Amino acid sequence: MEYLHAAITEAMRLYPPVPLNFRSSAERDELPVGTTVKKGCSVISNLYAMGRMQAMWGEDCLVYRPERWLDSTGEFQTENPCRYPIFYGGPRTCLGKEMAYMQMKALVAAVIEKFDFEVVGEEERGIEVVPVLRMKGGFPVKVRETSVLVDR
């Protein structure tokens, strides 16, 4: 489950469910990087771009690598929410974060054992940014019931 947690986290680093974060300042404030935000100003965070920044994630920032979230013993390591703000941070941390992870893990556990998935077509697909991130034209796959079931 540690690796599954890392795999889901890495997928959301590269493809955040909510790619843009819009906020307005109720009072004068200062961002963690030292930038002053005046009262009434809007701040937009591009989480999609942040997940691909070489300065933040290293030279392999465009590579899907769940191992980046595991320590030497294979335990999942959390990241500073300023660096990985998928569920926000501080007093505004998403209340449903743990439930979301639990639901994603349950879905993977229920589906991966019973079905095989095959991507249809090899062409590069772009993304489109709407209130959530999605692939242009969807993500066509063939789904077949697995012929061999694992004994429990």
C-alpha cells in the first residue's frame, strides 16, 4: 500500500485534479517566497506547471517515478504542502484528503485484480485545462475481465 500511495501521489503531481488555484487576498500578506500581496489582489497558482518544475523536482521532473515518494525502507514520505499543494496546506488543507486517498486505493484494489487494461492508439494526447484537468478526446482503453483470478 505504500507503493500504491506513492503511485497515486506521483500521478497527481504530474496531473493534478485541480490544475489552477485562484485566491484573493483579504488583507496585505506575504507569500513564503517573500512576495508581498496587497489587499484585494488575486493570486493564481499553476499546480500543473509546479509539478513539472525542474528546480523543484529535479532533472527527471517529467518522468513518472513513484519511488521519489519512498524512503530507503520503502515507507511513503510526505512533502511540504508548499511544494506539493494538491490538497493545499496550513489551515486550508483539504478535509477530505485522507478519504480521497482511501477511495483511490480501494478503487485500484477492486479493479486491478479483475480487469486488464490496454491503451488504444499510441498517438500523443494533449490535455485541456477546464475547472479540472482532462485529456483531449478522453483516454480510450480496452477493458477485459482478467482470465486468471488470484486465490485469497
